[in-house]
Amino acid sequence: MAAQRSDEEAPPPLVRWSAFDGPVLPSALRAWLGVVSVLAALGVLALGVLYAGHSEPGRVDRWFVEPTADSVGQPWRRAALATDFLGEPAGAAALAVAIVAGCLLLRWLRAAVLVVVGGAVAVAATMLLKPLVGRTIHGEGNLSYPSGHTAFLTALALAVALLAAGRLGLGRVAATLLVLAAALAAGAAMGWAQVALSAHYPTDVLGGWCTALAVVPASAWLVDRVADSLEDKRR
């Protein structure tokens, strides 16, 4: 009786993952995003090896535009600066906090965790790769590959797209189109801003975009595994 009373009086767990939301990596996308993640990681590696130690734009960069201090004029420069701000510490924090707050208000705890983990891992990966690759722009101290700004905004867009695909119950084709469109839109917007402001070469931007594609699906899978494990332990 004492043991039974103790069990009845035990307080409920403070957090129940499954009560808030389902998996952040939709089952329809797991296999496809796994392939994309591996290919993206190989792309990051290949570009890093190709441009390791370089301090000038490569042939591919010259196909687009060689970044200069006045690559774009007004009013496009203001638009580029506004977009760039979303990858700066203050802007990135404000954007992430806003998305996380929205997830928590909707009781999507796994989603909030993915936004934080996905963005943080993407930025951390670029910070780790930059000194290893050693590519510079505008001087020895300006490491440029891969673009952390592009990786961060693409990572947030991917996280939000995955959440939308899961909540809307989209099929494989629709979910794939949504995720790809979100990643392309975010990567293109921030990539354009970085090249326009002469902060990165186009291939730096591509490397940052691929970095997000490599780490966000893995982060989503990890969040689901940890959440499911915690839920199993509570049962």
C-alpha cells in the first residue's frame, strides 16, 4: 500500500515530449534527406579541399561576380545589409528567439530544440572548418570558407520547413518541394547579400549552404532519437 501511495503521489514529469508534438523529421523525408545530407557533406569537403589556402576568387567564383566594396549600389545595398544582419550575433539571436518563442507557445518542444540545435551546429561547423580550410578574402585575417551567415539562415529555414511539412502532413513530393524551396530561398537571399557586400566568394556561400543541408537533417534525427528515448524511460 505504501508503495502504491508513493506512486500515486509522485509528481508528473515536468516535460513530456510526446504531449507537445511529434517527430521533427517527417518519416516521408528520412531516407531522402539522409542522402541529401551525405551528398552535401561531400560537397563541403570537396570545395574545402579545392580552395584550401586560397586568397583569390576561383574560376567558378568569376562565373558569377568577383566581390568588391561596391558590388551593388542603393537601394540594393540597404537590402543586403538588412539580410546580412540576420546572420550577425544580435540579428541571429533575435530571429532564433522569435522562432523558438512561437514553437513554445504552440507547445512544439521538439521544434524549439531543433531550431536551437540546428542553427548552433551549422554555425559551429563553419567556425571549425574555416581555420582548417584557411581560405581568406581581403587579407590574411579574414577566413571565408564556408559562409557562417548562409549556413545559419539556411539551417533555420530548413528547420521551419521540416516542422511545416510534418504539421501539415505533406506527402513525400510536397514535403520535398517545400524543404528544397525553403533552403534555396534562404541560401540564395543570404548568399546574394554576402557576395554583394564583398564578405564572401560565391563558393563560400555554396559551402555554407551545403553545411546546413548536411547538419540539419542529422540534428533533426538526433532530436527525435533523444526525445523518443526520454519518453520510453518515462513509461
